[in-house]
Amino acid sequence: MAARVGVILFPGSNCELDALEAIGHIGGTAELVWHGDRSVEGCDALVVPGGFAHGDYLRPGAIARFSPVMDAVRNFAAEGGPVVGICNGFQVLTEAGLLPGALQKNAGLKFLCTTITVRVETTTTALTSQATQGDELRIPINHFEGNYTCDANTLAQLRDEDRVVVRYVDNPNGSVDNIAGVCNEGRNVVGLMPHPERACHRLLGSEDGAVLLRSLLASAGTRVG
Amino acid sequence: MLFSVVVETRLRPGIADPQGATIERSLPTLGFTGIRGVRVGKAMRFELEAPDETTALAQATDVTQRFLINPVIEAADVSVSVAESV
């Protein structure tokens, strides 16, 4: 049976349909989960999509962490369920404390809308199990606050524990250590700024994101709870 | 008692402030050549009901640290004063 992926819909999300389409395209089943729901039952994996959840008021992701669904997302993650936050979803997961660090404004004060190259740094995460270490993937970015930062101890820990999932080949936004995505200690929660769901069909200019979403499907159903 | 709270947030030292940098770069065109170190932050004001000023400050600081700022990238000054009766 195809893995069921829940795509969390906040007021202000705008990449949820891209995620649904892409997951369907690679053979998964995806459904929207409203942020006001208190359950993610029936989902084998979760995507927190891009956009401007709650208008990015206060800070990107700051209000989203109070959405009723986030307790269910936290429990799902604690049980080992695969969760990926893309762009604004990455910001939501850092604000919710599910991932370390924060996303600050891009160095250069520019909203970046372009296709960049990221290198897969580790394959033992929910988002990269089907990729090969060193793979270089062409994936679009669309963000203003994508400049990853964290304190020196956290950065050392991320490196020591092999938790930098993808790095920019040519850093577009000033992120520390060229970090484009990181994972949690359990390696089942991953956040990244690039949009793999927008690089899953050759008509979109790149299919390089598909391997990441296929990895998410492969890790679906691995909960131990 | 009712207290007035002002929370002034700013980016921590070392965190890039592109807005501040852009403002600073544009100042010389207006003839302001001696201004340096421009940083852009936010100010939030609210009223808070608490039994005394110590409690008010503790509550305001707690909400600031846990919600109003992201301590990874931001810092804040919290000040509390007795609200003027209307």
C-alpha cells in the first residue's frame, strides 16, 4: 500500500499543492492536514510545506508552533515518524524546537528565487536514504529568511553527529557552513530551504528533488510507537 | 495593578542585519557621514495585570524569552512601569 503523506496546511501556506502533486507523481498518496486538527492519525510521513504560515507574523514560524496540529506533529516525530519541513516548514520546525538553529534574513537583503545546487552530505536521514552521498541536486529556492545560523556548540554538534543533510555548493544566502538542511538527533526530522517538490518533473526543469521525496516515502511507516 | 510593558527586540551581535546595513549605506547620500552601527529591531508594547512590579517584570521577561524573541538570533530589553490611570 502506498505510503500516506500528510501535508500540514496552515493559513498562509502556499506550497501544499506542489507537495501533494509531487508526492502523487512519484507514487505516494498525499492528503492535506488542516493546522487546526489535533491528530495526524493515518499518516505515515508528514510534510510541513513552504509559504507564510500565519502570515509570518512576529517571525517566520513563530505563531505556527501554537497551531493545534503541532502537538500531534511533535508526538509523531518523537515516535520516529518521518517529518520534513520545506522552506517555511523548516522555519516552523526550528521555532517549534524540533530542529536546532534558526533562519535569519539572507545576507544581501534579497528575496532569492532561483535554482541552486545542493550536495547530499549524509544518506542516513528520512529525506536522503535513497540518494548517494556527494550527489549534487539542482533544486529551486524561494526565500528571504533562509540564512541558517546556530551557536558554535550547536554547529560543532551538527558536524560531529553528521546532521548536516544538504549543503549549498555555491552559498546563496550566507548560511553558516553552507548549510541548506539539517536533521534532528533521531534523523527522522529534516528541514531544508530548497524545494524538492518543485523539482520532480522534467517539465519543471529538474527532477533532482524526486530522490528526496522517494526517500521520504521509503522511510514512511518506520514508526516505532 | 496594571503595568505598561515595553519590549525592545534586536538582533544579537554577530547576526547579520541587512536592513540596518542597507540604511547605513544609504545615509551618505543625504549627507550623514558620521553615522555607524545602524541596527534595526522592533518594539512591542502591552499592558499586564500583576500584583506587583517584580512579578510583572518576571512575567513580561518570560513571555519575551519564550515567544516574542527567538533567542538564537535575537535579544531584548524588557521594561515595566505602572500604567497611568485613565
